[in-house]
Amino acid sequence: MNRPVLPGATIGVLGSGQLGRMFAIAARRMGYRVHTYSPEEDTPTGQVSDVEWSGDYEDLDKVAQFARAVSVVTFEFENVPAATAATAERFAPVRPAGSVLHTTQQRAREKTFLTQAGLPVTPFRVVRSLSDLHRAISELGAPAVLKTADFGYDGKGQVRIDSPAGAEAAWTRLATAEAVLEAFIDFECEVSVVAARGVDGAFVHYGVVENRHSRHILDVTIAPAVVGAAIVKQAVEIARAVLEKLEVVGVLCVEFFLTRSGELLINELAPRPHNSGHFSFDACVTSQFEQQLRAVCGLPLGVTTQMMPAVMANLLGDIWAEGEPDWAAACSVPGVKLHLYGKLAARPGRKMGHLTALAPDGGAALEAVLAARRALTAR
Ligand code: AMP
């Protein structure tokens, strides 16, 4: 059952965004075929796949046909419904397993799992009514952040509550059956660890990177983060514990807040390659995408060594406001690599691509990537 899926075989990807695209590029480079499945057409992943299946995730007959056509199924989008993963699992191994999706696709479940595993999370309460919310605020204090339990990402489905008087408006605005109230963390910085676990339990990681957000969306990742060795050790041990306890086969990202007193608190988990690991595509011996491929195929995991300091900057749809960005200007900055995801419409806030700058030191890489991004719209 655990025989490796070897080059020449077909990998199925549930979801069709940029993560699937970069995964498919890694897979095709190693001689695999790729099928992608999502409700859309002409997608970032579909454009570089052998076959693009367009169907609803709820169309379980079609999901079954898709799973029959491939040797192993992975996903690039964790909000795939549980029934979709369960159907695929009847015909092909799904890695990571549907149980990992189940735990991580709902905030209350994820945080409860982490707490029970003895891992440090932002203090939280599960909230199902306005009176629950009042009680949670009195226990955790204000400010606090109320987040929907389902389908939240990039700050969507979140409301900050500055005082108990703001509870009712926040509850009405979120309009959800279940939410999580989190204490507001006045953090020093945000960091993450992208890691992978193989079919045989092998573990590798990409060190600790710093993530800077703008409007709740990742803006810049600095790899490696400038933090002490003790923080790196602790963050990696926490990541290892998460992957082992969840029995992940594949890549998973642990996002943390690093508090001003030097404490690491898990903010959330992403059971897949992550935006904060994009630097690895250009900067590491084995990228997070190739690592996902190796893990889900049961191949030995690759060396993660980072060859040069790197900084990644996201390109959002906003930079198209004045017309097509000046790609040539960005490409003229030494050490800068351009990635575009092939998305058909540039909307504000939509992740359209990224730049990665490589340089002998992190400061120079940050300067280069920001200069390249400014150059895109400088005309
Ligand atoms: P999330 O979608 O939960 O990752 O939240 C997006 C961003 O909002 C995070 O990366 C933080 O910058 C900010 N944020 C979320 N939760 C908190 C919190 N409890 N305290 C402070 N900032 C937060």
C-alpha cells in the first residue's frame, strides 16, 4: 500500500489556485502528470495541468471519476468539503488525509485540538450566541478578535472588538452560527514554520520566517527571520509536534505570533504549501512544492537547505489599477524573480503573483524586492 507513486504516474489536485499551479510545475518537472479538480475553468492550476476537471466539489460522482483517474490525490485548498475528500479516499490515497482537513478547516476544532495536544495557542473561547460572546469578553478581556469558525482566511470573517459595548455589533456583523473569540495579541512579529512529513514519518522544515501583513493579507516574508536560536528551536519543535500528532503526510504551515515577552502562540495551521513558503521555490534546494510532491508520492523527502537569504513580496490585484504593471522594470532589479499565477481578472486584494529577491543578506533582499515592486507601478 505504501509503494511510492513514481514519475510517469498521475497526481490529482483538489483546488485550482496558485498553490496547485506551483505544485503542478514541480510535479511536471519531475515527469508526473497532473489532473486538477475545481468548479472553475482556465484556472492557475488547470493552465499547467494535463487535464483540468471542472465540477462542483459536491458532485461526488464526478469526484469519484476524478479519483479513479489518478494514483494519489492531494489538495491545495483546505475548504474542500469533508464528503469530497471521503469520496476520493475510496479510490485513491488522499494525502494529507481527510481527517487532517477536518481538524484544520474549522477554527474551533483546530484550536481545541492544539490545546488538547498541549501546544500553545492564542487564548480563545468558542462562541455560539451573543451571551456566549459577552461571557467570553469578560473572561478574555478587550480588545479581542471575533472570527468565524468556518471558511475564514486573510482576515475575512473577522471583527475586532475594542470594548464590551462593541459585542452586539460584532456578533451581528459576523452573522455566523459559531465563532471563536481570541484575545488580541500585541505581538512583536508574526513568524511561521513550513514543514513536511513523509509517509515513513520523516520530518523536514524550512526554518522560521517572518511574515509582515498589510490589510490582514500577507505582504512580505523574510527568510530566515531575524530571531534567536531558542525561538527557532522552539518553533520547529512545535511544528514537528503538530505534524506528528495530526499524522500529516505532506506539507503543513504553522503560523505564530511572537509576543513581546518572547512567547510563541499558534495563530493557525494550513495543511498545505503556504504563501510564507513561496521563497523556497527559488531559494531552497527542494521547494515546498516539490516537498509536497515527494511526501504525497511516498518518495524520500528532499534537503531543505536555503541557498541564499530571500524576501518574498506578494503582488495583489491593486497594482493593475493604472493598467498593466511594468514587468520589465521589476525584472531589471538584480536577484529578483517574477512569479505570475495566470489569473484572468485582477481584483483589489486578490493574490496575482509574487516577487522573490535573493541576496547575500536579508536587508539587501528586502530592499531589492521592495524596489522591484515599486518599479511595477512607477510609470
Ligand atoms: P488570520 O486570518 O486569523 O490569520 O488573521 C489574519 C491576520 O490578522 C493575522 O496574520 C494578524 O496579523 C491579525 N490577527 C489575527 N488574529 C489576531 C489576534 N488574536 N491578535 C492580533 N492580531 C491578530
